[in-house]
Amino acid sequence: MRIAHALYLVSAAAGMLAARPAHSQDARTVVLRFRKTGDTVAIRNAQITIDHTIEAGNTDSLGMIRVPDLDDGGHIVEAVARGYQAYFDKFTSGPNVRMPIELEILAVEVAMKPKGQPTELTVAGFDQRRAKAQGKFFTLAQLKAADGRPLANLLKVDAGAAIATGPRGASVLAAGAAPSDGGACYAAVVRDGLRIYPFESATPPDLDKIFTDDLTGVEFYARASLAPAELKDVASCGALVLWKR
């Protein structure tokens, strides 16, 4: 990351260098000073790399480091320090450049990331149930990847669900095996914590009219033994739990 104006000749350095004789040990040497932006705090133990390959070492307790014996030409300096943004910039050394080069790096603190807030799905137990792997779960990322497919297609193809033709030609979620009396057996359906079938509605919802881009999470339990405890009383033919966006 390049920090605008972060690398510059220390003020008054030109005058200081002009006033003192050049020593042989100063030839092709760069002196780096690393400090916090807007403060005088020196950044110690910052890892300094030149030209991506030369490990120059770490800054000292004053936030400084000397890098000797640089070849003439353009160079890239990189600085990495815990708690600060990674930094890089360019400088040039050579016979027409006053040596040693004295550069000051202004470190920018990394913004603290806020601690993750639990999502509604986490609070509702989605992640906990998913960890038990007793059903088939579709996360938001998976639903987005489904690219707006009808839920009936997603469940049939990706979860091996039995999709039957219900009243008025609707696509409904049926039990994997037909009941002994030969009657229809549709899975219980819960939406955002509310049971919509069999309690709220007398017929199961048409899964061709529910699309993946309307959902943030899906739980599918193929049979009663896999369903969470709170659905055992209505999930004799399995259960489908939907979470809308």
C-alpha cells in the first residue's frame, strides 16, 4: 500500500548533510526513520525490505535502521510492522544523489475491525444445527451461487429431495417413502421461525414459487429422526426450514 507523502527527505536534512563532510561509510547508504503518522512515536521492530529481496533487518528502539552498500539506481523500500498498514515507496541512490539518504516513513495504524455481531441465523441456531450435520443446509453464499433457481430445483438436484406434485400442480416437498396408508405425506415447512405448514396453511407451499435469491438460509431434514427437537411433533414426513433475506 502506498501512503501519499509518506516517504520524504527529513526536513533540514539537506542543510545538515551539506554542513558535514561525506564519509566513505555513508556512500550508498540509506537511513530510515519509522514513526507513527501525526505523532512522534517511533515504530520499533518494523521489518524493512529493499527491492523485495534484501532483508535489511528491523528498526531499533528509535525506529531507525541503516541500510548500507546499495547499488546505484532506483530502489523500493517496504516496511511491515504489527498494527500498521503495510507500506512501500521508491527512492533513488547514485552519484548525483547526496548520501546518505535520510528518509522518514510515516506509519498508518490499521483500523480495528469491529467484533463480529451474531447474525439472525446464528441466534436462531442455524449454525449450531448445521454443525451437527443431521440435515442438508444451504448458506447464504450457496444460495447466491444458485443464481435465483426455484427452491424445488435446488432441493431436488443438490439435496436429493423428493419433490412431488401437490394440489393444483404445485411442487411440494414429500417424504422419501410413501406412508403405509398410501396417502400424501408432505414435509413440515417453517419460515423465519413460524410454521406455515401444516398449521398456518392447509396445503404446503409451492416450491417453484420460492426462489434462492429470496433466502438467506435453508435447512432440509429428509425424515423425522433428523429434524430438530422443536419440530419432532410435526415432522413425521421431514421438515423444511426457510430463512428469508
